[in-house]
Amino acid sequence: MIASVVFFIAIAISTVTISTSYEPTQQSITAISQLLFSTYLIPFELLSVVLVGGIIGMFHTAEDEE
């Protein structure tokens, strides 16, 4: 719950401060990777933490109780 709140706050902050357009100027893997590791680094990392937490929660929920 806390991770999702932090994620949405980071997304809100990053979308407010980004002054560039969402229209792609180049369509290449290099341009996408440069955006992911520069402009969108914080939301990208927070999303990975949320997804790993979801996977851990899935395994915890699915484990047998003996």
C-alpha cells in the first residue's frame, strides 16, 4: 500500500515537471532506453519495486500452509 502511494506521488511529480511532449520524435530502442534511464528513472525504478513486491505477495499467497 505504501509503495503504491509513493509510486503515484513520484508519477505525479515527474509528469508535472516534464516539459517535453509525449509525442515520440524518434522511434528507436536507443531513444527509449535513454528516456527510461534519464527522464523516467524514478518512476521506472518504483514500478520495478512494486512489481517485485507483487510477485513476492503472489508467492506468499499461493504457498501451502502445512
